[in-house]
Amino acid sequence: MTDPTPLPERLRLRVVALVSAVLPSVNPVPAPLRKVAAFAPARRARLGGRAIWDALADDDFRQHAAVQVAAVPVDDDAVDAAARAWLGRDDGWEAVVAAAVEELEGEEVRDEQVSTEVARLTAQVARLQADLASLKAVHRDELDRARADHKVLRQRLGEARGVLRAAEEARDEAYAARDAALADAEAATRAAEVDVRRMRAQLDEAESGLAAQRRDVRSERDAATIRARLLLDAVVESATGLRRELGLAPVDGSPGDAVEAGLAGIESAPTSSAPASPALLEQVLAMPRARLVVDGYNVTKEAWPTASLEAQRSRLVAALGPLVARSGAETTVVFDAAESTARTVMPAPRGVRVVFSPEGVIADDVIRQLVAAEPRGRVVVVVTGDRAVARDVARTGARVVPASALLGILRG
């Protein structure tokens, strides 16, 4: 082991920050850093910075860390480039580090000028804070007046509620009187049934009332027909607007095509409303409760075929973070580990789950199980170029998307 090359404080802190961000992914982690690796990312650099810097004196640990840092998105500044060059130690790294050190020394001179400007701005902020305090006092007086008005309004509201309760009691009494009157009317009707002549008169009145009721029923039926027609038109127009808003692609064939193909002994290709472009894919993922399942190595081997499997996994999982943050889609990345007994623990962005297939089980079967577990009707998008997997998940209602559509979003 050799001591790390002396670096300016800012450059050293950038090196420590890059290594602390990927520390859990470095394998193996030195014994003094195992406790630090369990910290949250923000605490690793703050509490374990000294230990991380000391551990970088080990060239093997530094090289492993450099591999993981290479998968992290690059910041467009000289300090980040110098920190990565110092870790990777590729050809010409000394020149990159020396240029960054020279630039940092020039920045120290500029920092003195900035400090003078900061002092001036601090005095200005103090004056503004005094003005703010006076405004707060004025607003506090206005708030007190508003609270007094609010108290008066609450009292009036209480009085209005009392009047409302009295009105409700009067309404209940009126309903009771109405029920009593109806009971008396029914008793009078039963008594009048003994008089035949009055019964005939009542029969004539009933026939007249029936005719009037039939006319009313006919009018109500016509009105109901008009309302139903208006409701149907509204539903059709809403469906048309929703299809235009979602940009749904037209579909070919009919549900009966699969049955007819089966009777003829032909295997029909399943149809699905898969997004045809990266823009449509992102629009579908933004739908409520959307579910995204990614065939990990199928995508990474198309995007970064020359990188190691470890770097491929890290790049894909890190690139999915912004997409999941924008769309809110529940996302799972499945990597094939059927022929491996070891399972690497990978850090993943919020909302992204990483799954390795069990020993002896390929990732294709895990994807089929995940899709089959989802309820019918939920928006499920599967990113894969495997035709067999695409055919099986499409039969269960999932939308199959090629890897190029997802890469178009991640690279954009």
C-alpha cells in the first residue's frame, strides 16, 4: 500500500464524494469501511471521509472503486474529470490532475473577491431583514383583525345553525302531520266503500286519473329517452377525446382472430397496444398505477455491449432513476442469474427494484411470473427483445416495447 497522492482539499473531497456514492457496490469493501458502507449516501462522505481517503492508498481498492465510479453520470467540470482521472490512473491522468490543481489555485484568488462581495450582500440582507420585520408587524396586526372578524362570523354561523335545526324540527312535525292526514284519508276511504253509488263515482274518477297518469308516464318516458341519448353522446365524445389525448395507436384484427387461427391450426401473434416511440412510451408510463418490467441484460447488451456485466447493470439502474421519478411508474429490472450462485446487492434509485432470477431459473420465466401476477386492466409495459417472452406476456394483456424505445428515453 502507498499513501494517496497529495491533492488540494476541494479535489480530495470530490474523490471521496465519488467513492462514497458507489461504496456499497465495490467488492470487496475493506474492513475499516464496512460500517461506513452501511451509512446513508450523504453520511458516508461526511462521517467516513477520512477512512475512505486512507483506504484509497490501496491500489486494488482504488481500481475497484474507479470501475463503479465510471458507471455514475459525469459532471461537466474539471474537478470531476480530475477526480475520475486520479481514481482510474489511465494514460495522461497526471496532466489532467495538474491542470485541475492550477485552476483551483486560480479560483482561490477569485474567492477573495467573492468574499468581499458576499460581505456587501450580507449587509444588504440585514437591511432587508429589518424591513421584513416591520412588514411582519403590519401583517400581524392585520391577522389580529382578521381573527376578530373570524370570531364574529363563527358566532353568526352558530346562530344560523340554530335556525336551521329549528327549521328541520318544523319539517319533521309537518311530515308527521302529513302521515296522520294520510292515515285519516285511508280510514275515510274504507268507510266510503259501503256506499255503492259513491263507489261508482270514485271509479269514474279513478279512470280519469288513470288516463292522466298514462299521459304523464308517456311524457316521462320520452324525457328519459332524451336524457339517455344525451348521456350516450357525452360518453362517445369523452371516449374520442380520451383516445386523442392518450395518442392510442390503431389496432388491427379482432378478438375472434385468435380463435379462428386456433381452429385452422395456425398460431396467431398476440396483439397489444404497445407504444410505438419513446414519447408515447413515456406518456403510457405516466398513466395512473403504470407498471414497468425491464429485461435487464436484453437492454444493456444492446446499449453497452462492450462493458462488463457489472458496469452494464449499474448504468441501466442509474439511468432509470430520472424516468421513474418523472412518471411514477412502479419499475422492476430483472437480471438473469440462473447459472450463478452469488447475488450482488445493488443500490437502486427510489422507485426502482432490482431482481436476480433464482438459481436454475432464467429471467424470462421471472418476467412471465411478474406479468401474470398483475390484475387484468392494469397498465403493464414489458421492455424486451425476446420474441417468446413478448408473445407470452402480450397474451396476458401486457404492452411489449423494444429496448430501442426505452433507450431513446434514457439517452434523451
